[in-house]
Amino acid sequence: QFKLDIIGSDLKKIMIQLKNMNGGKELDFAPNDYVGSLIVDDPENLWQEKMQVDPELKILLDQEKVAKQQIKLSKNKSLPNLTAGYNYQGVSGSTYSGIYGGVSIPLWSSRNTVKAAEAKYDYQKSFTQVKTDVMHTEFLGEYEVYQVLLKKYQEYQSTLQSLGSEELLLQAFELGELSFIQYYIELQFYQKALDSMLEMENKLVQSKAELLKHQL
């Protein structure tokens, strides 16, 4: 009863957290509606999909684009500045007018700015590639762990289905095929195995959510 009370308390706490995350609105869902299928897509397909929408990856690519644009901006600043126009001026009753023009060549203001911009772009490209490779490796590792856990979970499912259920154990006890001690031991074994399977299912759901969080 104490364990049941603890579980009930944890459930209430989680529901309060979900309510707060949902803008103060109560959530009404059945566990079966939430879990769905535990099978996930091919890892490379998921990764390509993740690369298109993952915020962290998009920020890296945007930073790379900004660095590339900075090169163009630096090159434009290093070009000569041309000025031209028509000037009109009156001095002591006389007027003077004419076309004027000029060229200013930036010798110091843009010195080495192009090289610096190119170096920054090269660094950003390398940083993006390294970060992407690290994220890809972590993603594949998470996927592999998920597949191992899914296989073990499916084995547990198959084994428990072949063993029968609590109802069959109770029926065997009531018919005298099992003593109370045998019934108690078998029931404990079945319950522990069932708890282990449910714990694996919980881990699988959390792991699946982590793999597919880019779809949110």
C-alpha cells in the first residue's frame, strides 16, 4: 500500500507538470493512445530529416552563411570609392558651376579584412562540420541503444505471453495443481518479469521521444 501511495503521488506530480507545460490546461489521454508503435524509421532517413529541421543544426548553417556574406562585404569595402556630381556656387555676384568627380582608394581601412573574413568563414565551416559529425555519431549511438533495448523488450513480451498470466496461475492454484507456496513463488516471478518489461517500455518511449524530438 505504501508503494502504491508513492506511485500515486508521483503520478499527481507528473500530471501537474504536464498541466503547466500545456498552458494550465488539463490533459486527458489514455496510455495506449500515447505509446503507439515502438518501431522507428531507418537511422539515415531520420538523420536526413533531422538535418532539415533541427534548430541547432540550422543555427550552425545560418552562422556559416553569415560568415560567407561577410567575405563579400569585406571585398566590397576594399573597392575604390567613386564620387561624381554637379556643383553650383555663387561668390561676390559671380556664379561658378561644373561637374566634379573623384576616386578614393582605401589603403588602410580595409587592410587584411578580407583575409580575416575568409579565415572566419573557413573556421565556421570546420566548426559546423565537426559539430555535425559529433551530433551524427551521438544520434547513431542513441539509435543503436534503442534497437538493442527494443529487441530485449520484444523477447520479454514473447516470453511472458508463453508463460501465461496471473489468472492462469490463480486457476491452477484453485484447482489444486499448485500449492500456495508454488503459486506465491510463480506469481512473484511473473510480477517481477512484468515490472521489468514495463520499465523497458518506459525507457523505450523516452528514448524514442529523444530520437524523434526534431519532429515536434
